[in-house]
Amino acid sequence: MNAVFYFHFYDPSDDFTPTRSLAFYATNMSTTWEQLDETMALCAEDMDAKYGEHCMLIGRSDLNTIGYASSYFEGTRQDQVMEAWRNVFVQRIRGCVVGDVCDVTGVYNPDEIFQRVQDAYEQQQSELLRDRLNEHVTTPQTAPLKKM
């Protein structure tokens, strides 16, 4: 299963428009949506205690998105929260691979968030594959000479 985890960060004085939105792509998850919901609920409690209140936006299996929002995080704390959530996915969901955190500020539609983050993840994977291929192709490899 693949999904996008996203977080809208709000300014405490303006609860209507997120000041920053971050997301990451999670793939290769060996779990069901029910199991994922349970894991997310348990981890959200831990995250609330450590970082501040999380408000679940919606976990949509039909859109493969999981969203949270909060006005309790500023600046670098937002980055720390996203890294902590990335670690949750890697450590608690068997087989999960996560992509880099993407800035999706100004995007509010879960469909569009999913598509942008998935595209960014696929682009990143393509670049990694191209770099590995270029490294392999440009590395001189000489075969032993055979006598005739």
C-alpha cells in the first residue's frame, strides 16, 4: 500500500489558512487501513505529548492520504515533527519506505497533495536510478585479455 502523509501548520492567530504545509510519500507498506489507523492513533498520542496537539484532518483510504493540522508548531519544530512522523512510518510499519519531505503550501485538496507528492517521490527515485546507472556505466571495467 502507498499513501501520502501531510500536515498543515497554522498560525495561532489565523486558523483559516495554513502558513505551511508539508508532506511525504510512504510506499511498500505491509498493512491494512485499519492497522494503519490504529498505529496512527497511538503515535498521535505520543506526538501530542512530545510536540503539541495534533488535529486529525482525515485519513482517506479512497485517496490514500493521512492528514493532520495544528497551530502549536513554529519554524524548526515543524521540520522536527515531520521527521518524527517519517520515523514512525519506517519503524512501526513493516516494509515501509518513505520519501523526502515536500513543501505543499497552498495546496488544500488531498487529491492534489497526493499527486504532487507522488510525482516528487517518483522524480527522486528516477534521479537515484539514473545516478546509479551513470556510475555503473562510467566506471571503467576491463575484462581480462584472452590469448588467441
